[in-house]
Amino acid sequence: MRAFGANLLSIADLGRDGILEILGRAEELRLEAPRGGVFPGRILGLVFLQPSTRTRVGFHAAMARLGGTAIEITETKVQPGMSQPESLVDTIRSISGWCDALVLRHPSPEEFQAAVESSNVPVINGGSGCEHHPTQALLDLFAICRRFGRLEDLRIGIAGDLGGSRAARSLVEALAHFSPRELRLMSPPGRELPGSVLAGFDGARIDVRHDLAVEGLDILYMAGLPQGVGDARLDEVVRVRFRLTRARADALDPGALILDPLPRIDEIEPEVDALPAAGYFAQSREALFVRCAVLERVLARESTVLPRDA
Ligand code: CP
């Protein structure tokens, strides 16, 4: 049976009201600290065809907190753990038959979409190509709300390989609903956000820069630079220019918040971790409640949608 209409594939699937609903529920769950009971017997499939720690294990933990269970699949086609090589579409058809929802990560947007279309149950996007990472954006917004008590009228800087960062893109798409006072986008040349991502910012002050400038910000979001090889690997001179050193962090305004989607590569020096501004490990820890809220939304809807086919 195929359920449809309850996927969470991008920030556009939520809109402002959906974002606020999830963040409000996450705050309730943070205070309740649930430990089982809501979804006994429900199964979440974690299909991660690209490496992940926080999203994969974080959703596993969130499902356990809600009383359900999770299964993890991290291999497909010709990987050694498969009985026989098979297509991703066939793998998803099989796995989704045993689950109530899937969290899916895939490096290719096209293969990701094909997998979504072959699923019998709702899909939560756990990261697709360079384009979407909506649950990361939600937990980023939750961290901002927790520190500032609001999402609107903030001075927000985002630094790193913005063109290659699905976390940065989804965060910017989400921020379009909350009228930042300033959006400062800092990337090496050629690594800027695509203009289409900025379409929702009518009249907002957007500053595109090719250096790391931290003064006058409420929030500094360190999206990081790729660790890859060849063309994807940026020269060390560039990496140093975009690294938040302890000395640079000292130039942040009092009360500023540093966020990072993690994993950290080299974009923040470990010496910054002890500063009051360093919010990235709290951001990661409290993401648990955002993931619980996302699961509640998707699984509650899943139980009410009509089957499309057998
Ligand atoms: N931020 C994030 O998506 O982390 P993982 O790659 O560890 O899931």
C-alpha cells in the first residue's frame, strides 16, 4: 500500500506555519523528555546511502524515545552485505513494506527522487545532494529560538561552501519566512549560494562576501568547507581564511551564538568550544526533540492517509 502526501522532502513542504508547529512541539517535548509510549510497534527505516552520524543515529534515538524501533540500511547495489546486487528502487520497495516511515539520505537528487517515488510509506529527507536537508534547518531554527526566543529580525551570518552545503541552503530557505534584519553570506569565490535560493528575501538586507566577517552578528553559522579530494578540496590558504579561530571569535558581539551543522572538519578551532557563544553541541543535543516532533508529525499523518495502490 502506498501512502502519499505526508513526505517531508524540503522546507517548502512545511512553510512558516509548519515550521513553527514543529518547533513549538519540539519545545514541549524538550520539557516532557519522553521515554516511550507514543509509537509502540512502529518501525522507522533509516536508509542512508551517504555517510551520516547525527541524522542517522539521531532519528534512531528519537524513534526509541517515542517508543518505536528503527532499522538501518547503509548499503545497496553491489555492497558486500547485500544478498545480490539490486536497484535502489527495488531495495526501497522492499524495505518500505516493513516500515511506517523512512528517513532517506542520498548524494544524488535524481536517485533520491526515484527512491521517494518507490516508497510505500512517507519519506523524511535526511539529506539529498547539495540541495535539501530540511530537518537540519529545523534543528538550526530550534537552537536559534532557544537562545533568542524569536526567529525574526536577527543578524545572521552563514559561512563556508554555501553552494555545496545542503544545510546552508535549507536554512536560508527557512529564514526567508522570518525576515532577518541582515543575512551575511560568506563563501570563497565560486562557492556562493545559487541566486534561486535567495528568491524569498524581498527587500531584506543581503550581504554577499568572500571573507569571514563576524562583527555585528547575532548568529554565526559555520557551514564548513568540503574535505574532499581534487577539485572539491579547497586550498589550505582558503580554508584558513574561513576558519573561526579563537582570535576571530573574540570579535563576535556579546551574546552572539555560533552554530555548526557538524561534523566539524576544520572550520572552528577547538579553542572556541569553551566560549559562551559556542552553541553547536547544544544544537546537536537538543536536535533530538526536533526529530521527535518531525516523527510525530509524519507518523501521525501516515496513519490517516489513504492507500494509493496495493
Ligand atoms: N549535520 C548532519 O547532517 O550531520 P550527519 O552528516 O552526521 O548526519
